[in-house]
Amino acid sequence: MPSDVTPQLSLFDKFATRAAEFVSRAWFFAACLLLVLIWAPSILVIQNVDTWQLIINTATTIVTFLLVALLQNTQTRNDQSTQDKLNALTEAVAELRDAVGLENRESS
């Protein structure tokens, strides 16, 4: 295992992981859909199209902004983990190749 890999996560990394797990569930999507279904007929109560649209636009923009930041953190850590594993495999193959090459030279 590469020496720079640590199993410890920062508090934000732990939070981002939990948030990614939370929002990737089917019930979270269902809750978002329900929110839109509740918002749509609220035009009858609000009666101002600009205000009505501003409510959903503001809510979705804030949620999208925060989720992109959290999910990007999770994706970046996943990419780094994959790269660390590939580096470890490359080092192992190189050591194996060197060992086989040395063995072949000694037997000749």
C-alpha cells in the first residue's frame, strides 16, 4: 500500500460521505418529487408567478450548490483512492518483473 494512503478521514470528508449516501437513496428522490408536487399547486395561494417561481428556483439552486460541493468531495476522494490502488499494483508488477528477470539471469 502506498505510504501516503491513510484510512483517516477529516470531519468534512465523513460528512460528505454521509451526505452522498443520504441523497443517493430512492426515498430522497421521492421527497424531492413530492416537494415539487406540493409547490406546483401553490400558485393558487401565492398568485404571483414571479414569487412562485422564485421560491422553487431559490430552493433548488441552494440545494444544488451544496450537493455539488459535497458530491465533488466524495468523487475526488474516490478518484484518489483508485489512483493509489493503481499505483500500488504498478509497483507490485514492477517488483515482480524485476524478481523474475533476476531469477532468469541467475539461471542462465
